[in-house]
Amino acid sequence: MARLVMKFGGTSVANIERIRNVARHVKREVDAGHQVAVVVSAMSGVTNQLVAYCKEASALHDAREYDAVVASGEQVTSGLLAIVLQDMGIEARSWQGWQIPLKTDRQHGAARIMEIDGEFLTSRIAGGQVAVIAGFQGIAPDNRIATLGRGGSDTSAVAIAAAIKADRCDIYTDVDGVYTTDPRMVPKARRLEKIAFEEMLEMASLGAKVLQVRSVELAMVKKVRTFVRSSFDDPAAVGVDQNGNPPGTLICDEDEIVETQVVTGIAYSKDEAQVSLRNVADKPGVAAAVFGPLADAGINVDMIVQNTSADGSTTDITFTVPNADHDRARAVLDAAMAKIGATNVQSSGDVVKVSVIGIGMRSHAGVAAQCFQALASKGINIRAITTSEIKISVLIDAAYAELAVRTLHSVYGLDKH
Amino acid sequence: MARLVMKFGGTSVANIERIRNVARHVKREVDAGHQVAVVVSAMSGVTNQLVAYCKEASALHDAREYDAVVASGEQVTSGLLAIVLQDMGIEARSWQGWQIPLKTDRQHGAARIMEIDGEFLTSRIAGGQVAVIAGFQGIAPDNRIATLGRGGSDTSAVAIAAAIKADRCDIYTDVDGVYTTDPRMVPKARRLEKIAFEEMLEMASLGAKVLQVRSVELAMVKKVRTFVRSSFDDPAAVGVDQNGNPPGTLICDEDEIVETQVVTGIAYSKDEAQVSLRNVADKPGVAAAVFGPLADAGINVDMIVQNTSADGSTTDITFTVPNADHDRARAVLDAAMAKIGATNVQSSGDVVKVSVIGIGMRSHAGVAAQCFQALASKGINIRAITTSEIKISVLIDAAYAELAVRTLHSVYGLDKH
């Protein structure tokens, strides 16, 4: 007997037929004797419609009222799944955030989970009843519904798994796991059987859209073993690969990964624009003068590179911003030009960030050198480099994205055998 | 300064543009210095969609889960109206049944209101904030959402008006008041300026679909002055008729109606089927044997007529059932035939019930005679008659419905002058 959280996203519950398929997945686990809590998103399209209503109602809508409106989508799905489960002879009951309660902070529209009454849920599922929980929401200290921000249902699921000390949190989505890289770009990409929390966090941050970054962070902190699998699998099939597991990827502690690869995956992000400030005075306070106005404008800055100047008078600063903020960043910087003392602002949206990720890097030298060499051998110029303990990111021309990813995927031995 | 409840139905909040129009009505009252609580229905079509989902999920869906699903419609509207009001510079906040709380009994899907925390709402609106309340729902003793049954938002509004001791409950709908009869059938129908609770109760029970019967009952018991008006009026117009009032009908205590008419209105209902049992044994227990099985089948019986038999051996029993239950009633009666000892069951769906309603009848003789005479003069045969203190109902052939209603409307002096 295990205790499981099963989470289903919007496309998995898009209509009653699909909800019935979801119920079959739940039935399989219940029939196996497991205790089950299910977390559901809104039916696909519903949240977008509700958000559009709020925007039409007022450009500057109150976040508390936005929450009351938008949270209704998950409420509907939770009730419908409970009905379908009951129809299959499975005891089930829906729960909203305010009923559990799942307490959040006061940040309506982007709330963080503060506390979950795990004992309440545990007592419910211990009796064999499936708890169907509306994802993406809780109750704030003002006794009003608060939502966790887009994609918050993944976070709900992981937080609930931690609260009820679940053996595993199964995330059912429209892909069957986490791949060594994007399989649409590299047909040789392999599905990973396991990936460490830290690696998944980098993958998610760098564009692999399987899981919300926040939910991976939470899973890492709370050590929630999280299994990503497809909701479109045959619900009756338990154990279909050589290890008796269904296809999917387990996100877990690195201790659980017996054979660590040096490099686990290659991620890329096209959502980048590069900005270079030429001939900036090399003196204290310059970085603050550049990045202060950008932060004030709510623009996230990434990959900051600043070289020491040759003569100690001026330097170049290069960084990336999200492509969506490119024009706004230009406007902010142009306005701040005089203060910065830069004579020249260059920027380009035609770049891509490619990242090599692997926990094994920590104990292996030469991984970065191998990357630079491989790209050089293909004539790919590197515009900027940033590294962390388990990641190397390079910024290159967008035209070389596919070539770079395929080359690195092959160089680090990730191609399908 | 008055304290008002304003209730808006589904067609009045069908989209954001209409919600904005609703907000203008609210703004007018707030600007006039009134304290306002608003009760809203779901956007038109939404509840039907949600009910259809539940039915598709399971023919025998759990009422508690049905409530969680269906109640979401009003939740959305309440949040959206609060946003639009705020956008107009009016302080507003949405409230769900569980937040107030508005407590119901355990009858999920058709719950009755047990208790409303009027003090909470009063303290909110006393500070000048508009309370926007999701209609049609409350919270049951099991801490779950309970809905009041279709059309329950009218009942919510009246109950809230009673709880906060409102001066008036304004029901905004898609017609501009209560008419002496259906204006689509009789162009000479007049809008009533006032109508007594008891009369309105008869009108609503007999097919005038302006208000839910339950809400009228509640208004009568709690003495809530209820004003029916159109939400499609110009929201800026305060006082447009000769008395300085907007067009509409006030449902109030009969004491408030200075000049009582003998007859206030003519109602009709086509949703009737007539059943006649011929040659039924005239002995104790026969009525129970007829109506017991019908009650067991959940079929409402109306207009029961039984004559004393001439020779004391057999009699005829005639009654009406809702047209929707006609076939089912036939099946039930055919099965019970032997027990009843009736030799012949006749039934027809081609009938209409026409009713003459007026509190003035209590003190005026001859109202019934006038009715029968008028119908006879037009050659209309009466199949059955029932009367109450303030009502005379006759069952006639459906083909004569319009002629009968027009004739009676004219006979009792209700035609527009």
C-alpha cells in the first residue's frame, strides 16, 4: 500500500470523456490498494476565458476578485471528477482550498502556500475515499480564495504530497516524461528514467516546459519524489517497460540515481534577447545604474557578463532579457543612457541560450571545455557564457540552435543507442 | 438613506457589457446615498452548461458534487461585477455563501436557507462598500456548498433583504414588472403598480414566470417589499412615471395598496393535463388508492374535483397533472386500475387552466358568477372549477385559452384605458 498524489492538467480534463479516462487511471491505483489524493486543473481553455473576462471587466482588476473568478475553473473539474469516480463505484469527494484548508499568504493572484491541513486529508483518504482537490488555489488570511499563479496546480500537487507524506506525486501531462533534450528538435533524444531535483530545476528554468519551476523547487526542498507521465497512456497498463514501470520520468534525490551521467540533458531557450552596452565607464555604481531601472520596470535580467576593461577606463556589459521585454528594455536603457555613460546600446532578439546540465559535472573536469570545443568545431560563435555548479549556458546565434543542441547531445553521449 | 438589495438575473449579466450596465444601476443607488447589497445569477447559459456536464458525468450524480460544480457560475459573476464596480470607482467586494455565511439545510441541490449572518453583511455595507453576493447558494452543515434549486437567486435576494432588514428588494429582470395578464397574449394588458403578496403568489404559481414561487412565499412571510423592474432600463433614469418611480411593480402588503381592485390579474397555464376516472366506487379509501400511487411516483396533482354520485354507488374523479407527467400518470393509473375499481380512465393534454386572481374577491360577491357567465357567453365549456379565497380557476379546452383570457381581462375592467 502506498500513498499517492495524482495530478492532471487542463488537456487531461478537457471534456467529460477525458475526465472519464483520468478516472480510470485513478481506479487502477485504488484497485491496487493505494490511498489516493487527486489534484486537478481547470478544463483546458476555461482559465483563459475567465482571465479574459477579468481583463474585459477592468484593465486594473482587483486581485482578490480575479481570484474568486478564476478559481472557479478548478472547482468545476474537481466536482466533475468526483462524480465520474462515484459513477465507477469509487468513493470520492471534491475539496476546495477553503475546505481543507490549504492556507496561503496574502499575495492574491500569485499566492504562496503557507500551510496545509495534511491530517484532514490523510484521515479522508485513509478510509479509502479518493480526495479530489481543486488545484491552483487556497484560502488567504482574509478568508478569501487566493490563486497560486498560472501553472500553480503542479505546485498544489507537490505541496499536498509533502503535507500528507505521500510516497510519490504523479504528474500526468501530455508528454510521457522528461527527455535528454527537446525530441521535436532532436529525434535521438531519450526519455530519462530518473533525473535529480537540481537537474530538473535547471531544465525547467531553461525552457523544458514539462513542470513549473516553482513545483520543482518545492519538490526539491520537501524531497517529494515526483513522477512525470502521460495521461493519454492506457489507464489499465501498470508496468510496461523493462523495469516494470510505466513510461515516465522520476524526479528524485540524486542518491536514488545509481548510475549518474556526467551530463543529463541539453536545454535551450529561444525566449532571449541580448543587450550589449559598449564603452561603459568602469567605476563603482555603474551596474546599479544599468540594472536598477530595468528592475524598476519589472524586467528580469539573465546571463550578465562584464569584462574587466583593458585600460581600466571603460568596459562592455552584456546581458539577456526575455524576448517579450526586448522593446521595453531598449526604451528603459535609452532613457538611462546619459546616467550610464554608455555610448552605444546594441541588442538582438536573434539569439538562443543553450545549456548543458548534469550533476556529474561537479566531479568531472573538462565538461565546459568539451562544450566549447564541440561548438567551435561546427563554426558556432559563442556570444556569452554563464556557468553554475551543474550547468553551462552559452548564448549563440539563433540560426545555430538546432546544430548546437544536436552536436552537444551527441558529444555527451546522450543519443539513443 | 435606504438599505437596498438589488438582484440581477442571468440575462442581465450575460456578458461584460451587460454587467457594466448592471453596475450603472448599482452606481445610481450608491450615488443616491443608499446602502446596497447586490445578488447575482450566473451568466445566462452557464448554469445549463454546468448541469449538462454533471449529467454527462453520471446520470445519477451526487448532489453534493453537483452543487460544487453548478455554484461556480454565480461565483464568477459576483467577482466580475465587483471588478466592474471598482473600475467605476465604487467600493465593492464579492461574497460567496460560505464566506457570509449563508447557512442552508442538508438538502443539496434543493436546499432551504436556514440562517444568514445579517450583521456581517450589514457591517460591510454600512461602511459604504457594495456587497456583491453569489445567488442561488449557501453552505450546508457538512461545510459544503449547497444550491437552492433552479431560480434560487430570487430566493437568495429576498432572504438577504430580510436578514439585513432592507427597505426594499429590487428584482431586475428582462420584463418591466408584473402585468394584469400575459402582454404577449393580450395587448391591452396593463403593468400593475402594486400587487399584494398573496396575489403575486397565485400569479407566480399559475404561470406568471416573473418571480420564483418560493421567493414570493418568503417575501410574504418576511414582509419584504419586493420591486420588479427591467434591467434594460436606462440606468440613469430615476423616476420616470407620473409618481416619480421607475416602471415596475411593487409586491407588498395589501395594507400598502390604497385602491384595491376586485380582480388584479388573469393568469393561465398550458402546462396541464386533465385526467378523469369514470365510474369509481363511491366508498372510503378510493381517493387514497388513486392519489397514493401518483404521489409515490412524484407526480403533483392539482384541481381535484369529485362529485357525489347520484345513486351512491359510483362517482367520477377529475384532476389535473403537469403535462410533462401526463404519460407517466397514465401508466401509474393503468397499473392501479383494478385496485381503484374504475372502469374507464380518460385524459387529455389539450387543456388550459385560466385563473382570475384578486384580494378584493374576499369582500365582493358575484365574482365567480361573472366569470362563468362571461365564458358561457363566448360558448366556452368549463371542464373543472376550483376556487380559493382570492382565486377562481377554470379548466377549459386549450383552443379557447386566448379568447377566455381576453374576455375575462375585459370583463373585470383590466383593459388599458
